[in-house]
Amino acid sequence: MAHVRLDKISKKFGSHTALNNLDLDIADGEFFVLLGPTGAGKTTTLRLIAGLDSPNGGGISIDDQDVSGWSAAERDVALVFQYYSLYPHYTVRQNLEFPLKSKVRRMSQQDIDQRIAKASKTLRIEHLLERKTDRLSGGEMQRVSIGRAIVREPRVFLMDEPLSNLDAKLRELLRSELKDLQMKLGATFLYVTHDQVEAMSMGDQIGVLNHGRIIQVGTPQQIYNQPHDVFVATFVGSPAMNLLPTRLDRGWAEVVPGKLEFSVDKAAGGRAAQLAGPVTLGIRSEDVMVGMNEAVEARVHGVENLGVEKVVTLRVGDCLIKATVPARLELSIDSAVRFSFKQEKLHFFDSGSGNNLYYGEEKRNG
Amino acid sequence: MADIVLRDVEKYFGASYIIRKLNLEIRHREFVVLLGPSGCGKTTTLRAIAGLEDIDTGDILIDGKPVQALQAADRDIAFVFQLYALYPHLTAYENIAFPLRAMRESAETVDRRVMDAAKALRIEHLLKKRPGALSGGDLQRVAIGRALVRRPKALLMDEPIGALDAKLREEMRTELKRLHIENQATTVYVTHDQVEAMSMADRIAIMNDGVLQQVGTPTEVYSHPANLFVAQFVGSPIMNVTKGAVRPGDSSTRVILGDNDATLDFPQRLYPMIVDKKHVEDELAIGIRPEGVQVARSQTAGHVPVEAHIIEPLGPYDIVDLKFGKQMLRARTPSGYVAKAGDIVWAKLDETQTHFFSTRTGESLQIRL
């Protein structure tokens, strides 16, 4: 169990900068999720911590010890990949024993058996121990891969999209299981994914990574409710946050002239009234209210029935806005509806940089 | 524009079925989604409609006429694949124009139709570009443009947006549905993604192991799944299912979850309804979607005390694992409603959203309270 720190890490591949001055602080016993699109630098970060690659600059410490010069084996971290990397001709038990039988460890068979018994009970794979791994389902293989990490009792678990090859139902199940496992073990987890649902549902803390930079670190609620920029705002949450190019003047927002205009006196704690000029307005679909008595008229452009609720796309001029409405609400295509935005839920982003004008301060100052 | 009828269609591979006794009617101008896991037979069905695959028995009729004897090219159907299959050396314009040129349409007609399709797909500004310079979403728009430009009787799509990233998929869903509304082409769309199916389909046909499980509107399959497979394939998070039993009570029906893990009071009329179905009262699977599990923070009549386990904050709402004894059921609550793991809260199952299935057949008992 360990506290992991990355200090001003840079990593280049040829002329390509994969990571740029990356700071990361992962507390002991924390489930930390590194979230970002393909190519953001997530896997590179993981490999640097594991000692499979070295940074071009900056330091990595585990429990306040600089591990930069340490080999992968000395760092005592365990990696779990998207692909199972199990030995196909061996049984589950043999696969689990493997990391414990290294000469460095010199563990007694009794200790080995004990660890395997404990890990397989935690993962509910006791009944699979004598089975060969090529006869396992995807979910079982991934459990065994995780088991092989657990038996080592490493200081840190590093997981690289371990669920992305599994079908939706299994992914959902294993999400809960992994979170449960981490809570039981009290272990430090660094989990890499491009799936915002995984990040939100499992992370104690989420670090959002894009183009080799950390954009924001926070709890799922902070990331969702106070996104630092339009990238975080639209990457997290489904449907993606509505972004509307808007002109602000003396507390008045003009989105579609003559059709979608409203006062923002009460938005952002009254501070929005002081803004003037072009901004990008952000509003999540669940904060768009649809009803007969709302202020603005729109046409129904599309309706997506998700069972538990519907996502309706509203059209005002050329502007499309998504709203979440109860499933029982019947809306026909191209019919007229009325809507308005929850003032206190409006976000204001700089139309050039995309920074959140009210939550981004710390990032820009720091 | 066309209606498509599949009558007793079967397809075998050696001794095993790929499609078994499939009966499905796709109406003129309808958007039907074939939904199921990989290997369920949905793509084979689509390819059989297109004429890319032979069937062993049964009939496929388009506008009332059997089409088995017709070549794919003669069925007047357009097919859009997951991979774009565009000509790399031709511009987007020429790719879209290609089928029309093959039909020797006049230059004027070609131009008008290409521009119409481009406008509908909002790719007018991309027409001079070659596929190599286009993004994944734009490539798929061009591929769809090429399918639409012929004005085929029907449009068949095989996971057309499966390869795109999540945000783009979301955008394309809205666009494809909109396009259908404007174009009115009969559409058969194959996917394994239940969100795509729910959000775009007029009706969903759910397949598993080559067998059609249920056909219905999104609301029907979500709210009244015909069996356990459909119940757990459609909806996210998945429907909670636990084994259970019912007992007659003094003024209620007692619904027992798991092995006496929790007992909940349901309306008295439930018990006779189950007896009416001549069903054994112990061989039940009880299903409830997370939004049907009602949670209160203090003791409430009809609710039982349960321990909160994992809380997944998903933004607009939380998914909370609740321990009904040994049975874990997931509930959907307002964001932050249950403060932390380990808290005791009070829960009940909304009777109108509770499903009863036979554990023997997996079929729904079709009880609606």
C-alpha cells in the first residue's frame, strides 16, 4: 500500500511530446482513475510508474522514495492489462502461482497456497483453479489476471483498461467487483480508461488527461459539476453537455437572436452579469427544463428513448439543444415545445481558450 | 420504399442453427433495429435480406414478392457497413455519385441527387475531399450518402457507427434518426448496442442464439420484456434479477427475495394472479430495474432496512448497491441521496415496475400490477 507521486514528468517519443510537465498525487489506499481519449498519454503514464519506460524529465516517488532508478521488479507494482496475458496451457492455479515462484521471493509452498486460497476466494474463482485458462470466459480470464496481481500483494495496482474487451453486462458487473475489491484490500489503485462511466462509477479521484496534460483532478462530483474547461465538460457525462456560442451583455445572454435570449442575472452566483462579449454557454441535458410554461419555444428535432428517460433534441433556429425528460412524456417530431435553462446550472466558458470562467481559476493560477 | 417480410426463415451451419424459424414483418417506412449479442444471427439475417447470404428454408418477401431468386443487385436495396468501403482515389462527391453514374443518370440528375444527399447529411463542405482527408464520422456520412443517393427501396445498415468514439456515436444517432424521418426509407439496422436500438428504432427485434426473442417498440421491450434475456439485455444499468417466491398473506402477497433474505408486501391480488398462471409459487425470478427500487433515508411504511454498499456517482444520479440480506439490488437515486457506503436506508420495490419470470423457462409471467 503506497502513496504515489509524479513530479513534473515529461516524456517524448522522438519529436512527439507524450507527457508534458505532469504532476500527479495518488494517496495511499485511493482508487485513482486516469481518464482521457486515445493518445492522451494514459498508458505512457502507467508504464512510467511501472518502470517499463523512463521519463525524459521529472521524478517518480512511491512512499516518498525516489524510484526513478529502480527496475520494474524492485518497484513492487502490479500491472493488469486489457488483454489477459495468461499462460494458455497452464491451469488457473499455475498462473496464479507463477509470480510467487520467482527466485527473488523464495516463498514456501504453504504461503503460496495460502495466498492463492485468499485471492481466489476474494475473486470468486475457487471453482476454476484446476481449469486451463484457454477454457475460461472473458470475464473469468480477467478475474484470473487480477488474481495474479493480487497474490503478489503489491504496493500499487496499475490497471490499463482491464474491462474494455468485455461485453456491456459483464463490464457493469466487474466495475462493482473491482471497486469492492479495492475497498476490501484498502489498496492503492491507478486505473486507466477512456470510458467516463467507469471513471465516474469507480474513482475516488479522477484525473482528466488530454494531449499529455492533466486538465483537472477531482472527485467524480467535482469533475461533473465544476468542469475546468469545455474538454472536461463534454468528455464527462452522457449525453455530452450542450455548448452554445453566446453573446453576453449586461446580464443578457443572446444565443439565437430574437429566439433564444434570456437574463443571466442569477447565473454563476450573480457573477455572469458582469461578463460582456462572446462566451460559450454550457448546460447539461438534465438542467434543461421542458414544459408548457417555460420561456422559450422550440421544435422537437429528435427523440431518443432510453427506457428510464428520454433525451429530446430541441431546435431553435440552427441551434440544437439536448434535454432529458421523463420517459412517459410523449413528444412528436417537429412539434412545438417550450423549454428553459436552470440558471444556477449554467456554465460559462471562454470562447477562445475554452476555460471555465468560474471554476478554472486555480488551474490557470497554478 | 418497401415492406419486408421474413417468413419461417432458417439458416443452418452444419447441424447448428444460425437462424431459427424467424418471422418478422418490417413495415413500409419503418426503422427496425435487429439487436443482440455477437453470434445471435442478426447480421446473417440482414445479409439474407440483402441477398448476400442464402437461406435454407422460408421466404423473404419485399413488397409482397419473394426475392430469393434475385441477385443482391436486383433487389434494389442499399447496404451500409461498419467499415466505410469508399473509393480512396475518388472525392466524396464522386463516391456519392458513383452508383448514379453506374446507372447512367444524366449529369444534371447526378448533381441534384448528390447535393440533396449531401445537404441532408450536412457534408456539403466536404464534397471535394478524398476519403483520406475525412474523419471517421464524415466517412460514414459519405458512405450513407452513397447508399441514399440511389433512393433504394430499403436501407440496410450493419453497425454503421460501431467504430466511432462515444461522443460522435451520440451525435450520429440523432442524425441517423433525423435522416430517416426526412427520407422515409424503410430501414433495417443491426447493432449489439442497446442504447442505439432504444434511441433510434420504431421497433426493436431482439435475437439470441438465432431465435427471435421479442419484437416491440422501445417502450414495450424496456417496460414489458418477454423473458429474462430481453430484460437483462435492454437497459443500463442492467435489470436486477433475484430468485424469489410468493406467499399469500392476510392483507397482502408476501414476496420473498433470495433464501428468505427479505420479505416485501405486495398487493393481495398478486398471489391469485400467479396461481392463475398455474405457476409454482417458488420457481420465480423477480426482476426490477434500478429506478424501480425506491429508497428512503428514514423508516417508511412498506420499506425494509437495507445496507448501502457501493455508491456509483454517475453525475445526474447515483447507482447504489443495496444489500437485501445476501441479495444485492441496485437502486437509482438522486445524486448524493445516500451519503456513504455502510449507511442503512429503507427500500421497497415499486410494484408497477416489478417483473415476475419463470426460473424454469425464463419467460415473463406477464403480470402487470
